[in-house]
Amino acid sequence: MLKAWLIVAAVAMGACSPERPAETASPSGPGTWVSIDAFSPDVQEAARFAVQTFAVQNKQRVLYKDVTQARQQVVAGLQFELALQVTLDGTHQRAQALVWRQADGVYKLQSWAWLD
């Protein structure tokens, strides 16, 4: 019986050990960039918004193809950093877009850069 109590005490002490990482030390807190699934609906919506907005603002024929990489940052809303595959006047191109989805759900294209 004493042996069972010693095992229970050892397990309990191990669970309370200060060497265990704190739950709040997560790298995905506000302001931290985190990789996310490029196929998630939020990413796809932000990508389509970015391509359409860029095309209209620049009076160019840019067509959305794919998101190859995506990261998100929690700010006053969400910020998406997107690596995009697009077609510009029939030519395949790569671009990087920064899209801010404000807390009220309104999107804004913060930046667009051609990578090719």
C-alpha cells in the first residue's frame, strides 16, 4: 500500500514540476506570425480578394491560380501573408500579398510584390 502511495506522490510531483513549459508560452499569441493551411477558406478568400483588388487598382488582367504558402498574424483582426501563383496577361507569375482582414470583416490589400 505504501508503494502505491509513493507512486501516486511521484506522479503528482512530476505534474507540478516547474520544468514543465507553461501553457501561456505559446508562440501563436497576438502579433506572432504563424504558418497556416494554404487551403483554408479564410486564406482562399483573402487570396482572391488580393488578386481582384490588385487587378482592379492596376488595370491589369491578373487571374488567381493558387496559394503556395500562407502565414497569419493576429492584430486588430487578422493579417495574412500570402505567396501566390497567378497569371498576368497569360504568363504564370509569383507574387506576395499582405492582406488585412479588419475586426469588422472588411479586407484591405496592404501590399503586393512580384517575386519573378
